[in-house]
Amino acid sequence: MQEVLALALQSMQQDMQRLDRIGSNLANALTTGYQRDVVPRQTVSAQTPTFAAFVDAQQSDVRGAASAVEQRKTLAPALSPWIQTDTRPGSLKFTGQSLDVALAVPGYFEVATPSGPAYTRQGNFHVDARGRLVNASGLPVMGKGGEIYLNGGMPIIDAAGNIFDSQESARGAVSPTPVAQLKVLVPEEHVAMHRMGEGLLQTSGVLNEVKDSDLQIKQGYTENSNVNSMQEMVQLIETMRHFESMQKVALGFDEMTGQAIRKLGDLS
């Protein structure tokens, strides 16, 4: 019967993980380029590590047992459902700004950070004092040839990410001159992306450049988040009700165990 309590507690732990992700999705419903997190419901069984075993591993680690760290690594996946990212592009919002770009296909822009390359779908770029194309946080946006420098503030960006700067000739005519091409990458299948904050992602996996023929970059647009607030609210209510049901199971089991112990005491 102890397995009943273990299954109920594991289900409640999954619900807590799901509620955390739903709250994050709702908080970022208006964040440019945000992609919602999804915690798929996993089937728990008596064969999965019990909650009591996980607690024992935590206590052993506090006492300094070396083997407890490995034990926690083994037990943690059963209590931490795999978080997936919904990579479907969001809807596009017209801004009319020449340095705003949006990806209408899966993929990420690359930016340079002090801790290495990072990736984002937030295309609200601008030019800094050095003439570099940077994101909203001031980090340089990477092109296929490195950092991108612009002379004018009204570049033309085509669907393949080619950037044409406006150059004025000696006769006063303005002609677009190619200066760079935006670098867009897509991670290989099952590559995990980790959030850094400020719309940035990092990964230790492999990313490949998107072919020019597959790119669909829209100048003058930004991408809305792909969060559906109504859908998230429905999942929030569903998860809360499931958590309450599992809580009642755990409390009922505890009460039943208490009654059994009291009856055994009366018989003795």
C-alpha cells in the first residue's frame, strides 16, 4: 500500500512543475519572441523511485555521503518531468521599423555574450554608438561573417537575411550596398535549449545554419509570443484540480493508515 502514497506524491510533484511552467508562460504572454514551455504528463508507476527514497537521498547528501549525489541524479528524473519548448512561430506584429525583423520559420538569431554565443527570436534590433547591429540588451547580433556594422539607419533586409546599407554616391543618388547577412541557426533534434533570461537561450548541442532558400525573414515586424492565454488558463485549472485530487488520495491514505494503527493498538 505504500506505493499508493508514492504515486500520489510523484503526481503532485509533476503538477507543481507544470504549474511553474504555466505561470512562466502567462507572465511572458506579451514578451516578444517568447516560446512557451510544455511539461508533458508522465505516467508514474510503482517501479519508479519512491518519494521516500528521494527524501532519503537528500538526507544522506546533507550528512556528507559521497554516493548520495549519484543517487539523487538517478532519482531526480522521476520527480522532474522533461520540460519541452513549443517551437512553433508566433504571430507577427507590424512595427514599420527598418531594424525590426521577425522569423516566420523555426530558428534563432545568434548574438555574442561574454559567456559565449546565445540565441534569440527577439528581432527588435538597433545600432549602437559604434555602428554595430545589437539586440535590445546591447549585445552584438552576429552575421555569417561576424559582427554587423551599418553606416545608415535605414537598411534593407530581404527574406534571406541579406542586409543592404544605403550608400549615397557622388551624384547624390542613393543605392543599396550589401554589407552582411543575418546568421540564423536551428538546433538539431532533441538538442536542449536553456533559458538565460532577457529572451536569450544557450545550448551545448549542435546547431545548423538554415538554408537561404528556407529562410523567411520579415523586415518591419516583430514576433509575438506563441502563448495562448486562454489555453494556459484552462491547463492551470486542470492541473490545480488534478493536484487537489492527488492531495485527497494522499490524505485519505494517511487517515486509513492511522486508523489501522489505532485498531492494531486496541487489539493488543
